[in-house]
Amino acid sequence: MLYMIGVGLSNASDITLKGVEALKSCECIYLESYTSLLQDTKEKLEKLYNKKIILANRNLVEQQAETTILQQAKQKNVAFLVVGDALSATTHIDLLERAKRAGIQTRLIHNASIMTAIASTGLQLYKFGKTTSIPFPQDTYEPETPYKVLGENLSINAHTLFLLDIQPPRFMTVNEAISYLLKLELRNNKKWVTSTTVCVGVARLGSDSQFIKAGKASELMRVDFGKPPHAIIIPSKLHFAEEEFLRQFQ
Amino acid sequence: MLYMIGVGLSNASDITLKGVEALKSCECIYLESYTSLLQDTKEKLEKLYNKKIILANRNLVEQQAETTILQQAKQKNVAFLVVGDALSATTHIDLLERAKRAGIQTRLIHNASIMTAIASTGLQLYKFGKTTSIPFPQDTYEPETPYKVLGENLSINAHTLFLLDIQPPRFMTVNEAISYLLKLELRNNKKWVTSTTVCVGVARLGSDSQFIKAGKASELMRVDFGKPPHAIIIPSKLHFAEEEFLRQFQ
């Protein structure tokens, strides 16, 4: 049996009772370490669960799962821990699909995700459009997808959540992300995001040190958001209740 | 102190360790009972938490919070339990805002939401556009918002999640929701949803009895999805990986 267990956003204690119960029966526990990160260390999780945890990088999950995770899950209970909810990223759905194809029983245990925790900003969840990611530019490769998605969302008056690239030990900051978007704006010149556009930067959402700051792009570029993970929201037209709530973060 | 605690999607054991810890210090515990519902009863939660729970309907939260929840939270620790994540609906953000304005300390404890649990269908979360709700028609009042949002999402090639109305003891079914949408289609004739449109119906997502069925609208109208809550997704253009994953639910 393969358990895919969301462990939430921040601390070891963000796991659910159902998740803890499932872990008791598991002989191997993997922690996915390439799409997001917790505030607590692997050691802290190990102590709480009273089990050894193996860190799983992208290569292990995408290239070697057949000879590791899935091989083991044919004979015993294996847990695959995911920061946030269990199927937050395409790579997790892919692992689930491969497990099912290999005839392995699977069980999902859900948990909190940044995709709904952003409601802490006061922005209404049902007004968010597509979510997109901002990658670290590689050499001359600077994907325009985040800019394109922003434009699409604005066209239907929807807010945009940008998740920021994680390539440990590098974690994209709000500052870097805004500067990336402004660069794409300069190239495309559609006025979808300028230095005066109101943005909301968030850091470590769901943790005790959660930090939210709203302001013009040019202002947020100078704010230190501290430790990762960071994310940005570019709101579309704000409802007055949203505007009022956001004011406390200015 | 007011704790707003997500209790997840289905069972008493979907609460997080952090949530359980917070409840220990709370003298009053309210369970929001008008935007969603659990599979487990209030009594089961009471037994697990070893505390009395007060059911809070919309009237209590929106009209009488000042003299109940917020009044108590000025003097002692109060928990407001929300099915799904803590700020899933506008009504919860509004309660948080009123608590802050009254000078009450607040703390959010996040949990799973249907908005990310829908990844169980294999549809990719970053391809979802705006979420919308389908209300029970009242007399001749049949809001067109869900149809309008569907059109907006399709215009940017985004999937649409429809949450279905809950007015205990009435819970909208997938069948009723599809028939509502087809009625709006007939009136507007934009071909956004017809009897041959592929839809995905989900019921009791995150529970052991979770049920997912994909098929043409006309087919899903004849499927019995069982107990509530139900929801529907109308996907936009599918990625081949999404198509393949969906096949198991046909």
C-alpha cells in the first residue's frame, strides 16, 4: 500500500490524526523535498513520528520510483509525504498513476495547501484564476508563462497566485519574482504589471512567522520577506471588503 | 483568543495535531454548519476532542457573533471549527475581520479543502480557473453566475469547479446541478455546456466512500452519487495525462 500524505504548510504538528495513524503502519517513509519545504526539519518530523524519513528528490521520484518507493509499496506499507496537500503538483499525480498501474493499493490523506491558505490575505478564494509558477531563469531561458497566465486571469477579472521556484538551496524571493515579472512586462508592454501595480507578497504562510505585505510592486521589491518559501499574488479588481482587509498589511 | 480551525474534509480524525492542541485550551467550541458538512457527526467530534461543540448556523455567525463567539473570545479561548480550510468562504474572512476589529487575538489553523482535494481526479490544480457555486433556485430566481464563470474560464482554457448548494437538510446533487447548468445553456445558447460535454462529478471527496465519475453530462445525470456533499468539474481542454488518469473514472 502506498499512502500519499499531505503534511501541511509549516510544522511537524500540521499533520492530521489520520496521517499519524497511517504512518504507524508504514515501514518506509519518504518526504518529497523538491516542490516545497517545511519550516521544521526532517529530524523534527522523525522525532514526532518516531520513524526514519528518507528525503526524496525529483530524480528519485521521477526516475527511480519503480526500484524504490513503488517496489517497496508492493510488499509493505510505504508513506510518501508531501508538503501542502498530497497532490499539489503534477509530479505527485504522476506517481499516483504509476502506483495504480503497477497494481499497488493507494490512499490519499489530504492537508492544507498554499492554494487555500492565501485566504489569510483577505482575498476571496473564488476570485482566483489559474495558478502559475515563476522559475529561476536558466542562461537565456526566461519562460513567459507566468506573464501570459497573468494576462489571461486579468482578462476575466481573476486574481493570480504565483508560486516561486525552489531549487534547494536556492529559493526565489518576492523581490526576485517581481523583478522577473517587470522584465517580462518591459518585453511585452501590455501594462499587466508595472511598478505601481498593487501586489501581495507572502512568506512562510501558515507558520507562526507568517509574513504578508501588500503594496506597489516597486515597494515590495525593497521589502525583506525573510526565510522561504515566498509567493506573490497580483490581484485583479478588488472588492471593497478585500481592499479593507488588505489595508492591515500595507 | 479566537482560533479558526479547519477540520478537513471528512472524518473527526482529519483535524491536525496543531488543531487538537489548540482545542485543549478552548472553553467554547463552535462548528460552522452552513457552508459544508463532514461525514462524521458532531457527537463523534465531541468524543474525540472530549469537549462540547455548539453548531453555528449562518444567522449565529453573521448576525449574532458580537454577542456570542466574539464576546466570549474577548475573555477566553474560543474555537471556531470550519469544514475544509479555515477561510474557505467569505463568511469566515468576515468573522476574522470582525474579531480583529474588536481587538481579539486570532490564530488560523489550516486544513485540507475541496479546492485542492479535487486533484484526486487527475486534473491539474494549476489549470483550474475561478471556482463558483450553484445555488438552489428560489422561486423564479435562477442566478446565471455559474454559467458566466464557466464561460470566463473556458475563454482562458481553465477548468471550472462548481460547489453545490447546502441548505440542510437539502444538499444539491450532481444531477440537479447539471440540470441547472443545462437550463442556463438553453437560455443563453453559447454551447459552453451541452448534454455531450464531459463533466466530472465528485462526492464525499477525501472520505473512504469518496466517489468520482467522469462522463458526458447526460450520463452523469443518471448516476447516483450517494450522500452529500457533491461537486462538479467541467474541464477545459484536457492534457493527455489528465485524459488518461480520468479514464479510470469513466
